[in-house]
Amino acid sequence: MIKTTKGYVDNSLGFKAMRWCNHNDITVYAVPIPSYYTNGNRGSNYCHIEINKQGIKKLGTEKYKQGTEVTDKILELYIHFYNRR
């Protein structure tokens, strides 16, 4: 797994994969759950990741913190689908 989102931005593979997936009706997005963690002064929700592949939705079970953690995983999944084309 790539440690930061900057790795995806530098080589643009993540965004190329995202564009290809969106064109082929594959979307990956975060879904907030009612479980909180503290992020400085305020609380934030954990997220699950949901994959919508041509109308068939699959909700993941792993919890991710909002920010680079969930963004990296989403881009990693986009690249996974892009590489399987």
C-alpha cells in the first residue's frame, strides 16, 4: 500500500485509473458509519468503503479514518480495477 496520496498524484496513475473506472461505471467511495474517533478538537466518523460496479454495490467491513487513510485505499482499489481491465 502506498503510504501517502502524494504518490498517486506524482505519477497520476491513481487519477488515470479513476477516470477509466468512472467511464466503465465503477465507483469507489467512503460511507461514514456511526463510530467516532477524535481528530484534534473534534470527533470524526470512521468510514467503510463501498464499491459500486455497474449497479452492484458491495460494502466493505474494514474501518478507515477520514483523510489520507481512506483516500489511499480508495485510489488503491481504483488502480486494482484498472489493472484488471
